[in-house]
Amino acid sequence: MNNRLYGNLIFELSHAGRRGFSLPANEFGTHDMPEWAQRQTAAALPECDEMTVVRHYTNHSQNNFGVNNGFYPLGSCTMKYNPVINEEMTALPLMQNLHPAQAEDTCQGVLSMMYGLQHKLSALTGLSAFTLNPFAGAHGELTGLMLIRAYHHEKGQDQRVKVIVPDSAHGTNPASAAVCGLEVVEVKSTADGMVDVDDLRALLDDKVAAVMMTNPNTLGLFERQIPEIARLVHASGALLYYDGANLNPMLGVCRPGDMGFDVMHINLHKTFSTPHGGGGPGSGPVGVIAAMEHLLPSTVVKDGDKYTMRRNHGQDGQTPISVGANAGNVGVMIRAYTYILSLGRENIKMVGPLATLNANYIKEALKDDYLLPIDTVCKHEFVFDGLKDKSTGVTTMDVAKRLLDYGYHAPTIYFPLLFHESLMIEPTENESKQTIDAFIATMHRIAEEARTEPDTVKSAPHNTPIGRVDDVLAAKHPVLTYRQMTAEEA
Ligand SMILES: *Cc1c(COP(=O)(O)O)cnc(C)c1O
């Protein structure tokens, strides 16, 4: 593919005087701009013909990698198939042209969709009510923690300012607690990757507002001690929070509400499909037990046969919890609702078992070449600690880069922080056996290359438009505007 010419920076394709547009004659007369507002030198904008611009951007778009290009086993992110019907539903003119401020009687359809989604989420999780307001998983966590603070406040328990978070937790958990003004306390994991119940017991006192848990946890393991943990947490007067960013392995199998969780968020953009690379778009609905329903910032309710958005203005002088303007990220909700409805009550029960089967199949097939620190049955994802044979000097980073050469997106690497060479793989439920077998063969091949030609792996990728970047330099000294490369750099 001749990407060189059109893949260049658009400034380098510029030719003085080239135009890709023509504007109609000005019918509105001229207005003199005050001297002070006029620029002194012409803006240095690229000047290109239309085809050059179209090819430039089209080629750039093809340098991207998404789930629709190939297998994307990014652990903790649940990159799954995004059915075209989701996009069709979201693109319906009636959905696209909605305005957040439009009168409720003109958007009963979308309100009924939101109402239906709230109910489906309740049915799938066993929690009493949901708000769809938060715009991401982390935003849901913050909302959930604000609700927990408000709940304790109502009970006169303002001294509860600590949040207990497992050392394996997603980084957003402690971050959300800190943003909420709460103090983060870490609870250890046992050698087999579970929350250490004895450590937890010792940490629980009347200063603790909540314990945040992820189940299956970040190692992809089902936390077996939840009934006991729930009992301990509730006995201490705290609440139990469930990070349901990746609820897929649990769908139709078991429900956080039944396990004793009081508050949770779900990432609609992971669990129920939505393209979400690069940080968006997202939606992180928050569900609560009945005793907390009145605190939710907004919910769609049904009054007779009319749907309406109920906003919480705060009872009895209490500060209402406000987490975002308008209804939330409706496009993501439509995709999630479509995903749930197109699977239906029966098929949604297959999501969890299939995701679990796929992950275990890969784990077992590769554990001869890759180090499996916790060798038990996993749920939707699992973590290797790099290659088993460390003598070659080939790291997890090298394996990840080499996978790009073979047309795979890399798994999540160097997370969780419990191991030095973490390589976290999540295949999702809708990958075929053929795809998974081809990935396994490639991973074996890379392990073989590490033994026989380690330099090939260490210098990968070789086939991508951009080679190995210096990500530390890029983070510390980002170049965010165009400048001509010097002869040395070029
Ligand atoms: C992705 C993820 C989050 C954060 O979700 P965002 O939408 O990225 O803010 C929180 N917890 C877990 C376990 C996750 O995988």
C-alpha cells in the first residue's frame, strides 16, 4: 500500500495556491474588522486539492486498529463485536435529531427506551433502581460514592470517610474515591488472587464508608468469599460497592444484588458493546438498593402512560447529587438496549459462559509457553506474567509489539500491577474458535521466536506504519503542534 504520500502530515502535502473548495459569492456585504483584531501575517494553513485531503484522511483512518479490523484481546476493556444493528438504531433520524432540552412529550420514545433499559439493568443485576446519567465507568464510580456519602449523611454518619479498595483494583477505583474527598485504604490480595478477608476484617471500623470490589476481579477470578465479605461489611455499617465495568461474564449467571452489593456501576460501553477506543463514548449507569433509590440524581419514571425524567432536587435541605447535564450519553444507551433486546432473555445467558470458555481455552493452550502465576479457572479474562522462559530477555512489551506485526491488537500489558510482566488477555464471547486458535498459534510462534531469534521480537513491530515509539519521551515531551522534522529526525 502506498501510504507514504497521503499518510504524510497534511502540511507536507501543501502546495501554495491549491484549493479544494469554492465558496459562493458574498451576498452579505463587508464588515471591517478593527485593526487590533486583524492578524498581521497570514495563517500557515495547508493548501491542498480535494482528492489529496480525502486520501490523506482515508489513509490515516486505515492506520487505526479496531475490533472490526481484527482480534482485540484487550483485558479489562472488553473490546467486543459491535453489531451493525446497534449503529442503525442509533442513526435513526428520530434518535439523531433529539435535543437534550426538548419537551418531554415530544421524546416519549427515547424516554421509554431509557425506562426499559433501567428495568433491564435492574433485572440483570438484582439492584432496585438505576440512573443512566453518568458518562463513563469512572463517572459512575464517583456518582456511586457520592450516593454512599449522602446515605451515611442521612444516617448521621459523616465520620465515614474511608473507602477500602483491593490492591488489584482498576486505577479508577482509588482515583474516584479521592475525587469524592474520601480516604483510600488498600486491602491486600491473597496468594491466589482473592481479597484477603482477614486483612479486610482488621480494616473495618466506623470510619469506613464503603468497600469497593470487582467481581470477577481484575485477575479475572471469581471472588468466592463475597457472602462473608458482605456480612462483615454490613455488620460494620459500611456499604458494599460493585465495580461492574465488565459484567459480561456474570450476565444471566448471577447478580450483584443477590450477593449483597448495595451500589454498583455498569459500563454499558464494555458489557453491552459500543465502540470505545481512545476514551469514549461511554455510559456508566449506577444501580442502588431500595433504601438509596431516593438519592439517585435522575431516573426515568412512568406516570400513567407518560414517561418523564425525575430529577433529584434534594430532600429536606439536602444537597442534590448532580453528576452531569441532561440525560446522559443516549447514543450508548440505545446501543446497549439494542444489544440486550437482540440477544433476548435466553441468549443473554450464553454471554457469560462463552466469555469464560474462551478465556480458559486460551489460558490452558498457552500456559506451557507463558507464565501463569495463578493457575485456576478464570472468568472472562486472565493474566500471564510474561513468557515462561525469561532467559531470552524478551519482555511482555516485546510480545505485545510483535503481535501487531501479525495483525492482532496487543492485550493489556503491565496491568494489573501485581506482577512485573503482566499480559492480560480477554477474548470476549463472540469470537469464533478459528479466530482464537489462530491467536493461540501466533502466541506460540512468538514464544518460539523469542527462543530462536529474540532480536526480531525485541525490535518489533516491523510491519506497522509507525515503529516502536518512545512512549516515555512522548509522555514527558509531547509535540502537539506541527513542526517540520529536522534532517536528523527524518
Ligand atoms: C474500564 C474500567 C473502569 C473505568 O471505566 P471508564 O469508562 O473507562 O471510566 C473501571 N473499572 C474497571 C474494572 C474497568 O475495567
